Amino acid sequence: MKSNKRANLRFDSKAVYIPHDPATHSISPPLVMSSSFQYDADIYQRVVDGERKDVNIYGRCGNPTEYQFEEQMMVIEGADACLATASGMAAISVTLFGLLKSGDHIVCDWTTYSSTHELLDHRLTDYNIETTFVDTANPDSVRAAIKPNTKIIYFEAIANPNMKVAAIPPLVEMAHEKNIILICDNTFASPYVVRPLEWGVDIVVESATKFIGGHSDAIGGAICMKSELLPDDFLEQIRWSTMVKLGAPLSPFNAWLLLRGIQTLGVRLERQCKTAAVLAKHFESHEAVNRVWYPGLESHPQHDIATAQMPSYGGMLTFEVDDADAALAVLDNLELSSFAASLGGVRTTTQIPASMAFLDVPEEQRREMNIADGMIRVSCGLENAEDLIQDFDAALALL
């Protein structure tokens, strides 16, 4: 299929279609498990002359299975380029270290994944890179935080764990009028729910470990780009200047697993989004639940923004019980749902964000992020929604 025809396919068709392997005619992508590749005089000279991705040099520099994953991510994100990495945090780190230098400034949303927050608030300060944390759902606060040395505005499409949704168009407008790179972490949403590059965002980072892989069996990340502010070969530049030097490539086997996951992304997310909506409505009227955060609820503070930006509202939700002890009691008594650290898989997984994902963030900062001790985060899987409700109700009845 020609690339222009492929680009016009609807999302599910884009996700499923992978060109057959020209060497074997296999419709399943081949897995190339090799750290080294045989040179000959021609390949050697091409490498010496500066060719990189068109020849196989060394596993840390790239691999054919990894390149196929990058190609598939470009298609489903609507990107012009993609760079695969060893994890979602590797995607974030490689992007930031590839863009920033000493003296630069970042504007970032307060409610950002804890490891990202710690990287910005602690590690990057060692390199004289400052971050101002604001509420990106309030464009005025973002504009007020911009400085002459601001290089990046960073936000999450759906924030972890309070499901905040920032309006993308105002962020694009204010970033681009000042030549600031706009970066979105799209992990909680996935490209099925929203494709920020289509809204004008410059770079999207994904933890492919989550919804893209979808089976809780592979770790990987992706950096996807569509930007008029950056060179067309920017991601190839940081492949060599940053990713290869930090030693953060995606392994071939994980690339193969993630490729397989992409093909079912649409059908999985369709089910997961529907289940999340059912659970959110159920919890909203539950006597043991104090509050529910889900963009699809009219009670969500950015419901109208989410409706404008997302054809569906995602497979993640958060609800709150009285305190941390109550949250633990609920999760420890679930039988169908899993009490685990990650998200995006075919099993419904739950966690207590304040004492798990955000454990290393000081309590005062967690309060500013609106992360309460009694919050329970739910990543909806493929189980029957009524069975999940029974599982949660049985655990909540113990409070």
C-alpha cells in the first residue's frame, strides 16, 4: 500500500496494517535479535561517509525491528518522525536532554507523573535548568510563567492521577508565538483517544509500556514529532547525540511485542473507554466514594475541553475514599482487579497514587498537585464491567 493511501486510512486500519516483510513475505513483522551486523566494504564505506539509519551498525544505534516500531508509531500518531527508546522515562529524558542546555527554562504542569516531576525539580537543576510549575489548564498562568529563556512548555494530555485535561489550542498559540517547543506526554490517553500532534503540539512522548503494548509484558517508549520549529532530522540528531550516548535504545524483542500491541490498540481502547465510563458513573453515586475524576463525567472541571479534544475519554479514572488506610483496604480486598504499579493492560489494575507513583514527591507538593491520600487510580482492562463493579462493591462494602 502506498504511503499516501495508508495515511488516509481510519485509525483502526492504520494500527492493524503493517507492510509485509519483503524478504520473507511474512505478514507478521520479523524479529531481528542481533546486537551486531555483518559489514562488507560497501557497508563500511557508507558508514564512513555518514549513513546511519539506512545501514545496520550496532544494536544500541538501531535495529530493523525497532525501526519498524518507529514507522508504525509515526502512522498512528500522525507524526513526521519517531524515535524509540527503552522506556517512557527514557523518551522523556532523551527529549529533554536533546533540547536543553544550561540556563534554559521549562514551564510544566504541576500535576505531572512523579518521575518526570522529580527529573525536572531535582536532576535538571544540577545542570542549571529551571522549571516553573503551573496549572496548564489555566492558560493565563502558563503565559505568566514564560520567561525570555523558556525553551519548553510541557503537559500531559490526561494528567496522572487527577485526570486533568488542558486545552491544547491556547498552549500551541502561546508557545509558537514565542518559538517555544510544546511537548505532550500522551501516555494516559494513547493515540486512540487523542493525537496531540494533529492539534499543533511539536513533540509527543509515550510510555509504550502502557496502552500501546497493552499486555503488561514489555517496556518501551517513543518520541514522535511533527514540528515547524525543529529541523526535520531532529530526532535522528538526538538518536546519535543523546539516546545512543545515554544507552537507552528499545530492545528488539520489546519492539516486536509493542508492534503486536499496536495492532489491537483500537479494539482494546474502545472497550476500556466504555468500561471506564461505566465505572465512573457507578462510583459517582456510591456512598463510600467521596469524589470521582473522569473526563467523561459532567462533574469533571475540564469536561467540555475533553469533549472538544477527545472522541472518547480514556480508560483511566480515579476515585477517592476517606484516607490511605481505607484505600489500602479496598485494593487489598479486590479479587478480579489487580493491585499493581502500572496501567494500560488487559487486566484492570489499581493503585494508591500518593503512596505508590508519587511516593518520592513531598506531601506538600502532592497537595499542590491535588493528590489526596485516599485516591485510588483505576486502569480499566477488558473484563466485563458488571463483574468489575461487583468486585469493587464487595471491597468498598468492607469500609
